[in-house]
Amino acid sequence: MSAHLLDVVGLERHFDGLKAVDGISFSVAPGEVVSIIGPNGSGKTTTLNLVTGTIPAHGGTITLDGVRIDHADTARIAEQGVARTFQNGRVFATLSVADNIDVGLHSTLHASRPFRRLSGVFLLRWIPLLAELFIAVVGTPASRREQRRIEEVVETEIHRFEARLRPRRDDPAYSLSYANRRRTEIARALALQPKLLVLDEPTAGMNQTETAEVLSQLLELKAEGQTILLVEHKLDLVLTVSDRVIVMDGGRIIAQGSPEHVRRDPAVVEAYLGRRRGLGGEPE
Ligand code: ADP
Ligand code: MG
């Protein structure tokens, strides 16, 4: 077992000739909030996509809690305890807020989805389907307990965004404001009680008030001991919430360290200011 929750070594990903992630190494300790910053196109989202298994790596290793996950699929990585949100936000438009939060939880079901591993085996696929149908119709004490647990978790997450999501609990996601859609997405990720929460620009498209709200929620999560890997453009937020900041440019890590260290690093100043964008700059 490593002292780190997440260990990334020599990670690589290219798109045709373009090295989007070019051999980066970093780690995240339990309870740490680590942010990745860098100009547009520097490889931040690709890094998150690799860590969460959204796309496969072309080289390097990713280890979560001592388990190699660099060849695992997203479902397996989620089971290992990684949950994420997306840069552009992804919710199911026709599902209610509560059902959107609930959706993620079904990947953790055991009693309601026995034999679910068999669903990957073509000839045996009917076994989990029949078992799920039987349990859905008849129910078992274990599946009912699990359903209650899911309802509790959904309630906890709605409570976290009480003022915003409670009044909209049963509204379809398409009727939500942009900020509430993003909150719903964060709630869904948190409902999984992940070891590692991965957030890709959670405040993108949010105004100052909404951004401040997200910041205070991130600080609360941090106080609860939640480990977070964050990509975010708003530097004030990053410098406030992060234990460590990783700076990427051109697929490489050009600096990393404490917020104070990174703020003063000449390579960082060059990467940002060299492009006539201040450290608090918004994406172009
Ligand atoms: P960031 O999140 O830092 O803005 P990305 O990780 O999204 O940057 O992108 C890094 C580089 O990889 C960019 O040049 C981008 O155009 C390229 N890239 C990202 N995803 C793809 C893809 N699916 N296909 C081709 N090129 C991609
Ligand atoms: Mg991005």
C-alpha cells in the first residue's frame, strides 16, 4: 500500500501526432485537495479523462489505493472509488434531480443486481437480467434495505445543496438553471462517496456568487476529509482551496507545489503572463 491515494507515473496520451499528455507524474495523498491549472489545451481534461478511465492511456501507470487502474474501464474505476464531473456538465435531461443523483448509485448496487459481473459474458447475460427483474418485481429484504440506503444518500446530497436543490428535487434536469445542473452533477458524484472526487471546472459558466458558493462547498468537503482532484480556471478559488497545485503546459507539468510556491514560480508566470493573461485569467 502506498501512502498516496492516487499515484500517476509517466502518463501519456496522444491524439494522432499531438502529445496531449506527455509523460506526467504526480500523486494525491488521502484528504488532499490537488488542483491542475494551465492554459487552454495544456492537457488538464485529458489527464482527468485518463485518471477516470474515460479514455485509455498510451503509456504510464495509474494506481489508486495500491490498485493499478490504468487498464480498467470507467465502471471498474468508479467501483474502485473514483467519481467525476465533466467540464461541460452531464445530467440526464428528462430525469429529476433526485433521479439524477440516484443514477450514479446504481453502479454500487449489490443486492438488487446479483450476478452483475456476468453481464459482460455474452452467453450468460440473461442470468443477471432475470435476477434483476425478479428482484425489481418481488423484492428481497436485502434489496429493500439497499433501496432505503439509496434514498438516504440522495437525501444527504440534496441536503448539501439544500437551498438550491431541495425546491427542485422532483423537477426534470432540463428545467434547471445551468448552476443547478452543475450542482446536481456534483451531488451525483458525491453520492458515490468516492475515495477520489474528480472535478473538471465545476464553476465554469457560473457567476461570482455561484462561484463563491461552490468554493465554500469545496472547503466543507475538504474539512470532511474528501480527497479532490480539481481542474479549475478561477485562480482565486484554486489558491484558496488547494493543498497543492500542478501547473501544466503543452501536456507537461511545468511546476507544482503549494499555492504560494506556484504563484511565484517564474515558469508559471511565463506560461500565463507570457500569453498576456494574468494568473486570475479566464480561458480565452
Ligand atoms: P485542457 O483541458 O487543458 O484545456 P485538453 O486536455 O482538453 O486541454 O486538450 C489537450 C490537447 O489535446 C488539446 O490540444 C486538444 O485539442 C487535444 N485533444 C483533447 N481531446 C482530444 C480528442 N478527443 N481528439 C483530438 N484531440 C484532442
Ligand atoms: Mg479542459
